[in-house]
Amino acid sequence: MNQQEMQVLLANGEDSLTQFKRTMNNPDQLAAELVAFSNSSGGRLFIGVHDDGSIAGLSIQDVQRLNNMLSNVASQHVHPSINPLSENVHTDTGIVIVVTVSSGTSKPYTDNQGLIWVKSGGDKRKVTAREEMQRMFQSAGLVHADEVPVPGMNSADVDLFYFSNFFEDVYGETVEKQNISLEKLLENMNLVKNGMLNLAGALLFSRRSRYMLPNFIIKAVAYPGTDIDKEHYKDSRDFSGKLEEVFSGALSFIMNNIPYAQGNQNINSIAEPIVPQTVWEELLANALLHRDYFVSSAIRIFLFKDRVEIISPGHLPNNLTIENIKAGNSVIRNPILASFGTKILPYRGLGNGIRRALKIHEHIEFIDDRDGTQFIVIVHYNR
């Protein structure tokens, strides 16, 4: 990087990817900056630059001291350690150190005090919210939401009739023939932990999930026009209960409210949905099985005259992109739910659901809203 290239970057000011510092004297402060970049999308730290983007410059002695500090802090004050790149850019005013930090692959990173920092606009902030911490551990593969025990729920909350039918259908044997307690059977199936149903067990088989987990439902509204109307709507429903019930209810709601057409068929033939049911099965299964259950909010479905929007809590995990999922790549956010999903829902678990939906109906738009912590699927009718 030369001075001219750097001036272009400095002229844009500070943001989530760019930070200016006149100098750095405190290793803990430098560690916080490096941690924030590593826990976010990475970025550049310019040392020797005023807050307004003008160059202050550093002496040779400052550069030597700061590069030594950077090396020590990156390996000893950031956990796990990182490997930032530094570049000395010579200017008429003095030297500017440009420190480039990559988005980390072992999040969350902490400083020596065990604090987690993330970028927030042109500054940084300390992470204190439990849900945000959980999502960071989730992104690192250290914890999965579906394996977290649900306080107050145990094997006595299981719908035994439903579970017994499922078990016999899938495994070809009755629950009674296992000759072990229900709790032990559920534990062997990764649905109970420390005597409590985990989230997967509660969502799949509990009689009380609609009361104990009221945020993990689907809320659906059908509007007559092309925008949300607070006063007029065609239909509105909330779907709660076991995962299969939520799926079936939401699927029926969509099929009852989307347009149907005769196409090229005889006038006496039954009209067909303008978007085939298989598309909705794929998209709903993906929404229920791959949403972020560390975000305590419902999946929302809005039906309009020209489209359907399915809004799932949580953006795409890790570095997964929209192009990745279109190509069939996936990161399993909820492995227990996904494994049972192949047995309960029309879901194959091979990462090809999006590809199958697009093959049937190509007018599907995907939005990975990382700022809003949500993933939006828009199925267009009239394109």
C-alpha cells in the first residue's frame, strides 16, 4: 500500500472495517481492538492517524515499539492468538502502521480479562448479552442451540403416544421392547441431558412446547395487496406445538392463501397452485430446522398478492453465503433437529433443499440480513 492508496481509504472515515488511532500505548487497549475485528468481519487499524483521518505520523522509534507490542499482544493478550499483518506506509508527515486483521475462524476471541469485543460502527462494544454470546459460541461450533436443556421439561412432558408411533415407524420396534426407561431411551437418542429435555426433544416430542417455548412458533399473515396493511388482512394464524404440527399448519396456511391457476388445462380441471407445494415444503423445512434458536423470536410468514416472504431468526452461520446455499453447501446449525428432520419432515438433509426449490421455481430471492440477524426468503409469483 502506498500513500495515495492509503489516503483514499482514510478519506472514507472510520466504520466497522476501519479504525484510526493516533498512537497506542496500552497493550490491553490494542488487544480490545484486535479482538473486536476478529470477532466481527475483520478490518484495518491505522496507527499514526488522527480521528478525522489526517495523518499524524510515527517516528522510527514509535514504529519499532508498536510492532513489538503488536506481536506480543496478538500472541499473548488475544485468546486464541491471532496473526495480524502489519505494513509500514511512509508519508510526508511520518510513518503510518496499517494493521490488517482477518475475521476469525475460532470465535469468540477474548482479551486477557476474558472480555468479548465486537465492532459497532466506527467503534467497538463489549458483548454482555447472553443470547449474543451463545450465538458466537454457536458460530464456533462449541455449542448448538438444539442440545441445550430446557429448564422445567423432562421425559414426563413427552407425548408418549406420538413418540411411540414415531419410534415404531422409524426403528421397526416398540418402545416397550427396549427394556429401558423412557428417560434413558431419550438420553440415548440425544433428546435428554441431565434429566431434562433438550430443545430438540422439546420441539419434536413435547406436549407442552407451545406453552414452554412460546417464541419458537410460526406467525403467518395473508394480505390482500402488495404491502403490509395494519387494518386489512385475509387471514392470520399462529402455529405452535410439535415441530411436525407447526410445519403442517404453516404449509396448509400457505397452500390455502397463494394463487391458483388453470394454466393450459381444460376449464373443468382442478386449478394448480402457482408455486408447487414441494417448493413450500423445502423452504419451510429449512426455516424450521436451520433457524437460529438462540434468537428468541418467531419465524414470520407474510403472504402478499405477488409474493410470499419467509423471515427466519438468525443470519446464515459462519462464512456461509447465499451463493453457497444455492450451490448446495450447508452448515448444520442444529444437528439433532436436522437428523430427526429427515424422519419427520419432507427433508433429506443433504443441503440440496434450496437447489430443489430453485429448480422447480426459479423466482426465489434470498437476503442474508446480518445487521437485523435474520434470513429472508422471498418467493415471487409474477416475474
